Amino acid sequence: MNNIIYYVPVFGIIGLLYTAWRFSWVSKQPAGDGNMQKLSGYIADGAIAFLKAEWKVLAYFAIPTAILLFFLGSNEGTAENPIHSSPLISVSFLIGAFLSALAGYIGMKIATKANVRTAQAARTSLSKALQVSFTGGSVMGMGVAGLAVLGLGGLFIIFYNYFAKDQPLTSDEMKKAIEVLAGFSLGAESIALFARVGGGIYTKAADVGADLVGKVEAGIPEDDVRNPATIADNVGDNVGDVAGMGADLFGSYVATILATMVLGQEINVTDNYGGFSPVILPMMIAGVGLLASLVSTFLVRISNENSSVQAALNLGNWASVIITFITSYFLVKNLLPETLNLRGFEFTSNGVFLAIVVGLVVGALMSIITEYYTAMGKRPVLSIIQKSGTGHATNIIGGLAVGMESTVLPIIVLAAGIILSYKFAGLYGVSIAAAGMMATTAMQLAIDAFGPIADNAGGIAEMSLLPSEVRERTDNLDAVGNTTAATGKGFAIASAALTSLALFAAFVGIAGIKAIDIYKADVLAGLFVGGMIPFIFSALCISAVGKAAMEMVNEVRRQFREIPGIMEYKAEPEYEKCVAISTEASIKQMILPGAIALITPVVVGFIFGPEVLGGLLAGVTVSGVLMGLFQSNAGGAWDNAKKSFEKGVLIDGEMYYKKSEPHKASVTGDTVGDPFKDTSGPSMNILIKLMSIVSLVIAPYIAVHSDDITKTMDGINVEAMTPQLASELPVSEGIKNLGAKLDKALSSGVTLNIPENGIENNLLKFIEDKSKAVDKTTWFDFDRLTFETGKSTLKPESAEQLKNIAEILKAFPSVNIKLGGYTDNTGDANANLKLSGDRASTVKSELVKLGIPDARLESEGYGQENPVATNDTEEGRAANRRISVRVTKK
């Protein structure tokens, strides 16, 4: 393997060096007066307390899981059914889990530093406030991408050198290295799910509780220092929208690259990189995407108070996409050979590049569409505002309708992206499209994390009673942040759909199944159960928010009632009690949804088999993508409909502002939408990817394996088959009962004792019959050759027939033959093609050893093509696993 692979961890190190540099810059910015710093300290302490409690629970999950993976990895299977794994998969899992948690921690740490500094910067100018808040977001974005690229690239190099040094890409040793690397993604996605669900429950429990009592009942502003839940609300922005999002996109980033590597490992190519270019490419794309994002962060600037913050963020985003687009072309042309083949689908390097372009375009379109459905001033949000004029119920109806409508265009774009990327480069194209989409994750996450930092800054400004122009600046940033958060979630869900499809394809190959037949009752049942899982998952998440919010409401009411002087600013609320409620509720309630995602694939796979599990995954993916889009977009639209009242909205010719009746209706809608957009909605993309990753890891243990004999229809009478099947067998003269043995004297003086209807006698008849011309359709099947399972190694009992064929060829020295290898359609088509070629080549080599000149022999593998029987029965599959002979010259 070429040394180019070592560039991948270098890219990760560059990203982490940038992270440290910008983290230091943010830390040196002014943090405001003592009161601002005290409030910021409360938020930071609450966030750290939550993470510690969460990590303790996650340790109870991670350690037993690692032990289980250790024992599973120790199982090498049998000679017939080998399992390509290792106990090191447990170490890979723990590293992935640790780095996922670390990614969230880095994001939370910088966010709790940047929030108060953004509030202080807003006292100076909007430009300075944007610089501080976006720099804080870029620290998170680069930190997440840097850890992912360094971790995945570094582990790949280690596992390659440990398991498969100097071995070809398609070798069993490389299968083991990639399978062990899948543990890294499993660890990352597992922690991401708990972090996202737990953080989402935390933030929305506090947010809903604070809004219902503070804004609706007490009539005090959002983020008012008198509200006991306001600190918990601001803590929630960090543990949910920052730490949770960081772990989420870390997992997405890793899973996307891994899915492409798993499929790339099946591609046999000749290139300048030892044949490894199909697995190097996705890692290199991630690396150059990181650098493109790094460069683009310096373009996010505004010049004055009237400049558009959204336009500045869009400039950075588009710059990262364009740079990635350009560099990807040179990467593809430099790395890949002109043509490639995956599972019988031939494609070109240009097709791979076009698939990457498709991924970039799909990602951009998803962001544009999501922005349209969630941004202030656009038709969808305005429609919710208008419906707020007639009350709370119509506001809810309007938001639900917008959320449902918002799934149409993204799904059409996603479907078109899947079709086009497959057309350009097959399944590899679909996965590389997802890798292209995720290449700019660092920039996407920087823009996404900027939102909660701005939100926190506004909260600190409100609680510190800073001048109104400061809050106006932070509100400007926050409003844009709501839209960028929604677009980020749409982007993540779209990438999850493409990634899950790639993981699904990898699972199918490893599990040994060719397709998912929904005509089968159990597979159809799995499809329906899979479609149900996102609904029960969402129900558990939303219900958890409701329960915790009720506790929060009761606590806030108690403090307003029992602590005199709060409303007059004479007494300080007991913030820590509200923080404790959110922490305890989120830790308890995150376990069951997480368990569903982890346990369901294992139970279904081991009890019902890989095909039913495939049906389950298909149902989860389709339902999860739709639910994720619907909930995230509805929640974002409700939120910005509420925020629109801060500057005033026109409803039926009359202006309405905060505290008006339509505004109260919009607050209700926003409260309903909170768990939609920040808890269950964004968790959908982790749910579908995690279930796919779990399935991929267990695939070797539930795989369907072929019979170990590659013989053709020995002892099976063609007359006993149906007329239709018999009519499908014109090309073969060997499929019949072998009959009694007879002695056959050859001109060489050798007498063979051979079956009457065996290949030897049929071949002799054809050679001796001068009226039968050589053609390309007359084949004769070996009937007594056996190979070791999944290998091209002949068993000893094959020697007799090979010797007979050699003697026939010696007796007719002018005869040349071609050997054709075939398999059934069970398992991966590309692997079948290679195996059939290897087996035909083995038979040729044995004949050469028996004295037949190489020039008289040809061999070719045809894989699962040209079946002579149905693949629906074991008898038919046995017939299709064969070595055949065709006379090319008499």
C-alpha cells in the first residue's frame, strides 16, 4: 500500500492544531463583568455535571459491550464457515466510544467559554459577536472532524499492518481488518445516540418548563434571571445542541467513511497504490474536505450592523463545497484506475467523481430546502404566523402541515441522488456520494454550533440586564442560528439515508444474501416492524421530555410560590434544583430508546436470520428519514414563527408583538416543536445508522453459507424435474443420471472405467463425432469435482475425474478446451465471480500438472451468470455450482 495513506491522520492532526489555536483565541477574549461570568459559570458547571453523570451510565454500557465484542471476535467460525473478526474489535469499539464522547466534550467546553464572550462582544458590534460565536463553532467543527479523520485513518493503518500487511485488498486478512474497524464506528454511533437522546431530553425538559411557567404564566421575558429554570435551559443548549450534536456528527462522519471502505474492499483493481485506492479515496476526501472547511472559516465575516449574518455563513459553506468539489476531481483521477467493478457493476473513475458531485449537490439542496421551510420571512413560517391569529390549535395544525409538506422535496432530491449516484458508480457511487456530502462536516458543524452559542449569549445578556442593543444583536445571531440548526439537521438526516444504504449493501454482502424478497411473509413482517421503530422511539423521547417538563414546571412554580422576593430581584432562585431535575430525568429516560436501537437488530438477526433483518433495516431507514425530516422541520418552523413576533408580524392587517394572544399561541407551538426538533427528530439519523452498524458487525455470525460441494447434479435425474426446468438446460450435456460404469479404450492404449452418462463419455462422443462442429454453446459439466467451502482448493476425491480428462486430451492431441467456472447466486456477486475464476484456473493448473500443455487450455470465471437450474432450491443451486468444459478445437 502506498504511503499516501499516512496523509489521512496528518489531515486530522492539522484539524486538531487549528482547534487548539482557535480555542486559545476564544479563551483570550473579554468575558464581561463579574455577574456575566458568574452566570456563565453556572451554565458551565451544570453542563459538566450532566456530562459526568452521562458518562458514568455510558461506562456501564460500554464496558460490558466491549467484553461481548471481545468474545464474539474470538470466534473464528469453522473451516466451512469462517468468521473474519478479532478480539481487537472490542478495543476499536472503546476507542470509537471515547473519541465520540471527547468530540462532544470539546464542543461543550468551547461553547461554555464562547457564550459569555459573545455576549460581551455584542456590546461592541454585531461583527465582533459573529466572529466570537462562529469561531467557537469552528473549534467544535474542526475538533470533531479532526478526531474522526485521525482516529479512523490511524486505526486503519494500525489494523492493516497488524492483520494484512502486504496482503491484497480483497484478501480475507483485509476483511478482518475492516470488520475490526467497524467496531470503531459502532462505538462512535452508540455513544452518539445516548448523547443526542439524553442531551435532547435535558434541553427540552428545561426549555419547556421555563417557557410554560416563565413566559406564559409569569409573563417574564425568555432567559429572565428570575426564572429558576433559565440556567438549566441554557445548560441544555450546550449538552443537547452542542455536545449531543458533536457526538452525533462524529458518528455520522465515521459511519459514512467506513461504509464506503467496506464496499471498496470488495473491488479488485490494479493501480499505483497496491490496489487499495477504493478504500483510500473516502478517507482522503474526508481529509481534503476538512482542509477546505478550515480555509473557508476565514471567509465568514460581516462589515457592519446591517450586514447579513446568514449571507456570511452561506459564503463559508459554499466556499467549502466548491473547494471540495475541485480537489475531489484531482483525487479521483490520481487515485483510481480508469475502470472498476463492484458485484458485476462496471463503472469508471469519472463516474465516481460524478457520484461525489451528486453527494455535494444533494447536501446543498437539502440545506436550501430546509432553510426555506424553517427561515423567517418564508411562506411556510408565515403560514404558521397567520394561523396563530386564530388560536393555539390552528397554530399546531399549521406547524404539523408544514412539517409534513417539508418531507416531499427532500425525499425527491434524496431519491434522485440515490438513482444518479448508482447510475454513475453502482453501490460504491451511493456510498461515495454520502462521503462527498459529509466531506464538509467541519464547516456544517461550525455553522450548526454557532447557533446555541448565540442563543446562550442572548440568555446571558438578558439575565445580566445588558442594554437593549446587545440583546438585539444576539437575537439577530440567534434567529439565524435557529435556521442553521434546522439545515444542519436536514443535512445530517440526508447523509444518514445515503450512509445507511451503503451500510445495508455491505451487510447484504457479508451476510451472504443477494436480495431482500418482501414477498416472503417473515421478511414483510420485518419491514413493517422496522417501519414502526422510529415511531415508538420518538414516542419514548417525546414522552420523556413531557415527564421531565412536568417536574420542571412544578419546581419553578414552587420556587415562585415559596421563595419571596424572586420577582422583585431581591432573592436568587435555586437554579441547581432545576439543573438536577433535567440531569436525572434525561439520564434515566435515555436508556430505553437507546436499548431499542442496539438490541433489536441482534434479536431479529439471530432469531430470524439476515434476510428478515434486512427487511427490518429497510423499514427503519425509510420511516426514520421521513420522521426525522418531518419533526426537525416542523420544530424549526414553529420556533421561528414565535421569534417573528419580536419584531412584529402582520396578521389580517393588524400588527402583533410579544405578549399578544397570537404570540401566546406561537409559544405553544414552539413548545410542542421543541422535542420534535431537538430530541426525537435529530435522533432519527443516529437510529437508522446505528441499527445498520450493529447489523454489519453481527453479519458474519448470522451469514447464510453455500453448500461445500461444487458438483453438478450428481445423481439427480433431469427427467424428474419440471418440464419448464428441463427446457432451461439446452447448453449442458452433463445434467442427467450418471448411469452404470463402462470400460472405454482410448487410442493411446489407456482404458478408462467411466460412468455411461458422465462427462468423460459425453466428451468423448462429442470429440469422436465428426458431424458435430465446435461451437460456443455446447458445454459438459464435471460431475465429480469437489472444492473446499469458499475456496478454490480441490478435495482429494476430485483426482480421478481430472486424471480421466487428462487421458482423453492426451489421446486427442489436436483438441483444445476451455474451462468455465460457475456459482449459484448466494452471497456477493463480485466474490462469486472471483471464486469461479479461481476454481476454473485451479482445474486448468491440475491438468497442466498431469501433462497437458498450457497452450491447449483456457479458463474463465462466469460467477453466478448462466444458471442451468433455478436458484430457489438446493438442488438447483447445487447444479449451478459447477466447472464446465467446452471444446474450442477438434
